[in-house]
Amino acid sequence: MEKINFAGDTAWVLVSSALVLLMTPGVAFFYGGMVRAKSALNMMMMSMVTIGIVSVLWVIYGFKLAFGYEANSPWYGSISLSGLGEAVNALANNGGEYQIPLLVFATFQLMFAIITPALISGAIADRARFVAWGIFVAIWVTLVYFPVAHWVFAFGNKVGDTVTGAGFLAARGV
């Protein structure tokens, strides 16, 4: 069957991305209200700074590390052609009948890459300094989130096809 790019699918993924992005300030306010008054601003900034750090890392190398297939590795994706250069005109094939632009797919996945370390910030409330948190976020998303996203969400990975049939979730019909 021919693959079709529907504007409605693209619009829904963009709306979903915006809604997930709104979760980060919500988490910041929630965690800011849980700590002592002297730590509230630091706690809120720890959640909000993940937007900037993770977005920059995602564009530079994160998307390719999580969803690149050129490396032919089950542990990580490729870091070639970083910077989302090829994503502008490409389409993401989710294995089904419909497709969305790859840049929209990259944006949707970025929102989850942002909210994940923001949720972790609640575990260190009143215990970490702001600069140390920024360094931790950069290291954690590089060494933990990007490879795990590759293992779980990288549909169509050449290595994963032989083992799981296109990723952990795709093999389970998701």
C-alpha cells in the first residue's frame, strides 16, 4: 500500500508535542512548591534548564544517536549527519500506512527527552546545586536516555529487525 503523508497526522503530533512540552513548567511549579522557600527558585530552574540543555544536545547529536541506523549497532544509533540536516525533507515511517515529516517526529521525541530529566530533578530537591544539575543532565541524556531511546523506539533498525522485529514496542504491536 502506498505511504501517505496526512496533514491531520502531522498536526496531531505537533499538538501532542506542545502538550508534552507544557508538562515541564508544570513539573517545575510542582517541585518548586514542594521545597523550602529558599530553594524554590533553584528547584524550578533545575526543571526548566532541561529544556535548553536537552534541546541543544538533541539537535547536535541526540536524535541521530537515538534514531540513526547507519551505525548498525543494537546499543546506539549513528552520529553521522548530526544536526538534523537530513530530517528537513525526510518522512518518518512508523511501520504503518501513514507517515509524518521526520522533523515533526524528531520534535515529538525531543519533548519526551526534555521531560524525563525534569522529572528526575524532583529526586534531588534541596540536595544539588544548579551548575552540577546542568552537567548531570548533559551527561545523563547522552549516556542513558539516547541509547535507551534507541533500544525502545528505533523502529526499523537493521540490527533490531533480526532480533525484535523493529524495536521493543513495535514487536508488541504498539
